[in-house]
Amino acid sequence: MISIVIGLSLHHLKVFEEFFIPRGIIAHKKILITSDKLNYDENLWDKVLIINLSPNNKSNTKLERFRNISAKIKAYSKILKSMKHYKKEEIKLFYSSLEDVLSNYLFFYFSEKTEGIIIEDGVLNYYNHDIRMVSKVNLIFKKIISIIYGINFKFYKGHTSGIDYEKSLHQYVRDPYSAVRPEKSKKMHYEKRSVNSLSNDILIIGQEPYANVDRKLYYKKLDRLTKHIIESKDYNSSSIIYYKSHRNGPRMPHSYLENKFLDKKIVFLNTDDNIENLYFDVLKTKVIFTFDSSAVLNIYLGSNDETRGELIINVMPFYNSNLVRLFSRMRFNILKDDF
């Protein structure tokens, strides 16, 4: 038995090293697949396979986006060639989404003796997201490029996480009760954090990947979100507005927000640091606005009861009305989308 672990984000890598391995969830021979841009503890792994590719995709055009997908699949193909001798092994695969080409191939095609264990990927595990909600153009492009590099890519069925497949044993999530397929969900324990004093400033968490699907619609909805911010009772008491972009997706011109909030200081957080750590260690704002970023879920669940009581989290779900139930249960303010 070997464990193949896909840790291509700082958050997932931290969970694997600080939660899964100490508790014996990842056991036997431990093989980590990660990015050369991430730091890992080599003492915890029997073998580490490095992908020489940034975990971030800040493409501004469709052509750049397709080039990035192609480069990623090419990098995946090199990794898979070095793993051929594991094909006859019994495998436990630790991954987050079947939309990813590497996870998809390892889950469906690599070995006949593969079982999946899913790790929470933001809000994905809390609503009914399936292949119909993914860009058809992107899926077809992934399929074609994968074939070129000798990798199969399956148009999966059911939830994007793969939790509906029998070979998926279970998923680790922060809130099993609210997750899809709660009967196959296990609680992922985490340390709750407190903030001594929250500021009156405002944090906006961007979700630029939506602009990859429809840039015009993204900015239309962003216009509506900024109006909500200006009309909110918390706006006048704030002096600084922080903006944290998503690690993927096209970059927003700074002038966009500067022209929206003429009477505020705008601070653009141009860092790839984990937003939850940045929030608890540096920002500590009482008020947060976003569409449906998983970061607000992580901040809320990662806070102790006292801090939760002070937080004012405002969400305007972009597409996923199914998330309203989850956000309402956590007492987030649900903003109306009038479009």
C-alpha cells in the first residue's frame, strides 16, 4: 500500500503535514506531489515529486489561460512518467477535485487498486457542484491536451469532488453536517484562533476566476458588490479598504477600486500568502465582503466563539444559490444581487 498525496496549494500541504500525517491518516509509503514554489518538510515524506510550475494562474486572456493549462498538463505528464512503477500497487489517493487533470487521471486510470480520500477544497464540498457547472470549452481543451501528452481525462459523473464514486472512501471537511454526502464526511480538526481587537476597516476578497468565465458579468456583479459596500452602515466608520485578489484569474486594475472608493485609502494585498493567515496575523478587520469565497468560510470556522461574534461577513453568491443555506446558517449577511 502506498499513499499518493497531491499537495499543490499551501493550505492543503499544511493540512497534510500538520493534521493527516500526525494522526496516521496518511500512512505506509508516503509520496507527495507538490510545486517547487511551496515549502515542505522532507522528513515527513518517503518521496517527493516536484512539479516545476507555479500553483497560481494569473492569466488575463483566453490564450494565456489555455497556455497555462497546457503547461500544467505537460508538467503533469513528466511526473506521471516517473510514477509508472507504482501502477500495480494498492493506492490511497489524497486529492481535492476531479476537475484537475492529475487527480482525474490518478483516480480513474492510473491503477485498478485505487481508493480516494478527499480533502476539503473551500466551498466546493458544501454544494452540489458537478461537471455541468464547469466551462465546456475548458473541459474539451483539457481533454485534447491531455490526450496529446498521453494522459486520459474522464468526463466524470456526480459531484466534482468524486465523493459519489464508490472508490471514494470519505472526505475530510471542517463541517461534516453541512457538507454534501454527510454520511461519507469526516471532521477535519483545526486550531481555532482569536483576535484581541478587530479594526473597523473593510476587507474585500476577490474571486477573479469568475472573470475567466465571463469578464463582463464579473465586473457587472463587482459594481453591485461595491455599491453594497458604500451603502453599508460600516462604510463610514472605516478608513482603509483592503483588497485581496484570488491567486488565480486576471488581475484587476488598481484604478477600478480607487475610483469607486474616492474617500478611502485602498491597500492592494499583492501577495500569494494564505489569506486566512494574513487575516489573523495582519489584517484583523471586523468587516469582510466577497461573493462566495471559501476564505470567509475558513476565517469563520477558524475563529473562536468570541471572534465569531464580532465578525460581520457579507456575501453575494455569484452563481451558487445553494450556498445561501450554508452562509445563512453561519449568520452571514446575504446581499441581494439585482441583476
